[in-house]
Amino acid sequence: GQQLNQSPQSMFIQEGEDVSMNCTSSSIFNTWLWYKQDPGEGPVLLIALYKAGELTSNGRLTAQFGITRKDSFLNISASIPSDVGIYFCAGLRAAGNKLTFGGGTRVLVKP
Amino acid sequence: EAGVTQSPTHLIKTRGQQATLRCSPISGHTSVYWYQQALGLGLQFLLWYDEGEERNRGNFPPRFSGRQFPNYSSELNVNALELEDSALYLCASSSGTAANTDTQYFGPGTRLTVL
């Protein structure tokens, strides 16, 4: 079952705002990945993190691999309407190679 | 470069039937993974194939099986379908299993509906 706690579960954004989400675990992971999934499609890789403490950017996205290897966060700066979707964190251990996913953060546009 | 491809896009079956889902990995990738994304349950790991062998299996019954072909494409078979098997089935591939090569890239998924 699911072992990553991802928060918040959902959030509303207004264009131009910065948003932040994070994942925590009771277990250590060797790799942290962040994906975005649009309705009816597969998850698209946003950022991959391979070393504890690593801070990586991809355009307006920034993610960090926690120093304890048990957490990660994703920031989106200056959000735009196409940032709407579900964001998943995923952790990977060396053994077994299976991704363990967080429950997702649903990003919605403020009405 | 083509990404991970899956077929069919949608599949409708009735209880007790068998379903076969197909996946072609990114060119050069040797590992293929299958995940189930059911409503309200998130993404759950099903199977991992590497170099034609099953390497790991998630907590799913033996009705879920698969194989990997010499060209690294893969099939997922679900026998004796049950209503709760209705889900989006996602395939992912990676170029290896060592650090920095184990990043998994997903296909668009096959939506399986069991009536």
C-alpha cells in the first residue's frame, strides 16, 4: 500500500502565485521523482532527484531531495493556468525497483 | 524519440473474461513496469520485467501476469476479470536499474472497464 504522505491533497491557485507541496515517508528512498498527470493520461516526469540534499530546477519548477532521504518538496513559481492537474511524488528504493507513490496533490484554479 | 506506447487505449470486458494489455518501452530501455491506477486507490505497483524476466511483483493475485518479449515490449494479462479490476493500467520503462538510470517514464495508459 501507499507509504508516502503527500500534502496538501488539493489546492487552489491564482495565476502568478507560487505553490508548494511536499512528501514525507517513514522510510528512506534513494531516488525521488515528481510527476504531473492530466485527466486520462499517464504521469509525465517533471523532476528526478538522486542525491540527498539535491536541489533541482526545471523551468518554473524546483524540487529538493531531503537531507534525511525521507522527504521531498516541489515548488511551482508564478503559476499559470496549465499548471492545473494532479502532481505525484514517487520514491524509489534500489531493491525491487518499484515506485511508491504519494496520494497526489490536485491543483485547481481559483474561481 | 518516441515515448512509451500502450495499446489499446480503451478496453471493455465482462466479468470472467481475460484482458491483454500491451506496452512498448522507449527505444533502448530494457526494464518495463506495470502499475494499476484505480479510482481512489492511487498508483499501485504490479510487475517489473527486466531482460525478459519477472524481477518483482506487487500485492496482486496470480490472475495478474505478464511477460516481456526479446524486443523488450511487454504484455499484461488479467484472467478471470472482476469488477474491481476496472482501472487505468500504466506501463513505464527505464534504461537500467542503477542510480540515475532507473528513472521511470510512463505511457498514456490503457483504460480497462469490466462490466
